[in-house]
Amino acid sequence: MSVDTKGRTGRRPGPVSTRDSILDAAREQFTQHGFKGATLRAIAGQAGVDPGLIRHFFGDKEGLFVASLELPREALDAVRGSAEGPPEQWGERLTRGYLSLWEDPETAAPLRALVVSAFANELALTQLRDFLTRSVLADMAPLLPQDQPGLRLASAMTHLVGTALGRYLLRIPPMVEPSLDEIVALVSPAVQGYLTGRLPESLASGSVKTTVP
């Protein structure tokens, strides 16, 4: 299986600080080599800084790893705000909000590092789970129909993570060729169904219980 570790992203436009340069290099190194394979020396060399600066800003490799996985707050707000519009627009808004994070170089880099690293690193897996649960589900669930809101959102986000995996990491040609608007139009009806559609009888009746973390 081939995973594209760079995709369509690049360095953020405008002046780049030393800390940002280190984070950019760290995301590439962690994505390509994993937590164990990436070294502070290699990260410092790619960023063009002395390894001591990494310790100054982040303490150690684990501290740098955690920082490299963090998403800007504006990115989280873009996803959390998906349920603020009319209910019939929630699927489109959530799909566009999440996939737009992958289209933006500044937010795609930590997302890519987070998703790729989650397959091999427990800390990254915890970070990804935290993003999908506490950062998204806990805020949006109260706005949804109250028959299994946690399951509804978890299903929607799982679908979107899979879409992002195919389009931005595996770069499967049929998923890459359409525009963002076309992918949103394709995927959002399914996401809308998860959020507001009729549940299977066994779930709607409450015989299977799910909770929001």
C-alpha cells in the first residue's frame, strides 16, 4: 500500500518562524518514518536549525510529536460550526468543513501526520480519537436528533476520514480527479443520512446503546 505523505500541501504562505519551520520538518519526518524512525537531528537538519532549538521550543521528541499533531483552533471551529445552519444542510456543511481542512496546506500537514501516525503510534491514535470524539462529537451531539446522536456523528466522521484517506493519502485516482465541490456533492448525502436520517429499528428503539464521550 502506498501512502502519499505530501499530497497537495506545502509551507504556509508568508514569513515562517523558526518554530514553524521545525514543525513543518517534524510533520514530514514523522509521517515518512514514524515516531521511532524520525530523529531530532534529521528534523533539525531539514529545518536548518540547531537540534538545541528543538529542545528549547518543545523539550524532547515526544513534546515535538504532540505539537506537530495539533490542529489550529480555527480548524476545529470550522468543523464544530457545521451544525449551526438548518438541519437539512448539516451533511453538506460537515463534509465541506472537514474536507476543506485537507485542502488547506496549514491544516492538512498536521492532519496527515495525525492520520498516518495513528496506524503505528498509540499517542497519535489517542490524538485522532480525541479529535473525533471530544472535539467534534461532544459539541455537535446535543444539536442532533437525540436517538443515538453519538453513533450518528461517529458514523459520519468515520465516513469522512475514509474519504480523506482515499483522496489525500492513498490518492486513488477516481477520488483525486473530481473537484472538492464534486466530492462534497457525492459524499454529503450519505453524511446527511447518518446525521438526520431514519435509524435501523433496533438502534432507534434503544436496544443498542451508544454514548458520547
